[in-house]
Amino acid sequence: MRIAGRVALVTGAGQGIGAAVVRAFARQGVRVVATDLRDPGPSEAVRGHPMDVRSGAEVDAVVDAVEQEVGPIDILANVAGVLRPGPVTGLSDEDWAQTFAVNSTGVFNCCRAVAGRMAARGSGSIITVGSNAAGVPRTHMAAYAASKAAATMFTKCLGLELAREGVRCNVVSPGSTDTPMQRALWADENGARTVIDGTPGAFRVGIPLGRIAEPEDIADAVVFLASDQARHITMHDLYVDGGATLRA
């Protein structure tokens, strides 16, 4: 992938897709700083750091520390996310506010902290992990879908602003992925099969490829977009959902 030796900051690295992104970068020889609300802990080729993406001041402080102690940040992977499902009429003010605080404002805070530095250096790659729910309506997921749609369009607008400075900004939009967040939605041991087959009552058509994604499937897409192999790709939204959205 020709990204060995670069520095990557990954949010939401404590589990699921974020942890898979950390592992995928580390395998490519990237120097990774893994962040989450609680310190994910260090491992080989990876530094752990606690960071709350909801706090602009905290994000700025962590970015300053990383640039001083590890090196200039070449790659930002926005993976931190929360899901509070439920019908719109049942969502509380806190449900809405916290969903946007992490999924949208968190992306803004992290991007703002690194964008100017990347632009000044004339290079950089920002990847936001969104969701296919940002492009297809889902029942009981209005707050999540709206927050991911906001993050997706923000990332594309940022990519337009930074293109002349050599900074690329892209989105990876997963569908159903075998993570703790996904499993929390399952009512029983048949949850995976229900997702694959679809649920007509919830207007979900299922997954044409016949499998739920593993976190590594999403991580591989993130690494590709961060690499020089994607050097002419920016403002792109890559759906990694097994065809679930029937998206043209």
C-alpha cells in the first residue's frame, strides 16, 4: 500500500471497526495512535491515547501531543460512533444530542484539528467511516442516519476545500457489520440470518452477497483510501455493504 512509516490517528479504536482499522494500518507498517473514550492501550506499532471526540479542546490537545511526540499526522480515520435506535417519537433530547455530538461534531472536531496542518504540509488523507444508512432511510434509525449523513457531506465539503492543498477526504459507508453495535440490535441467535435475508416489515431488502461484513472488510477499504493507490480519489463515498442498499 506504500504507507509504511506514516502516522495515523484513529478514533473509536477500542472495539469493532475502529480496532480493525488499527490492526490493518499496523500490518502495513503505519505508526498508529489509537484513541477512544478510554485508552485502548498500547501494543506493537500502536500507541493508545484516551480522547473524547465530543470535546474540541481535548481533540486539539491530543493532536498537538501526537504531532510533537510521534510525528506529523498523515492519516486521520474518523471511526468513533454511537447508535441510539428507536422511533423518532421515542427519542429523547439526549439521544439526539449525543448521537450528533459523537457522529457529526466529533468528525468536525477531529478534521478541524488536523486539516490545517495537513494543508500546510501539502499532503494528507482523511477517511470518515459513515454508514449506508446515510443514503437509505431506515426505520428506528433516524438520529443515527441523519448524523452519518451530516458527517458524510461535511467530509465531502472538506475534501473540496482541501483538494488544491493535496489533502484527500473520503468516506467509507459500511452496511451491517459483525460488531458489538450490530449484535446489540439482534433479538436472538437468528439475528445474523434476519439481517442477511431482509425484513420486509422494516423495508430492508437484505444483503445480496449473503453474508454480514467482518470489521476487517471495512478496515481494508479505509486502508486503501488512505494509501497512494487511491491518490486520485477524493470526495468519494465507498459503500461496503454487500449490495444491501442496491445503490447504483
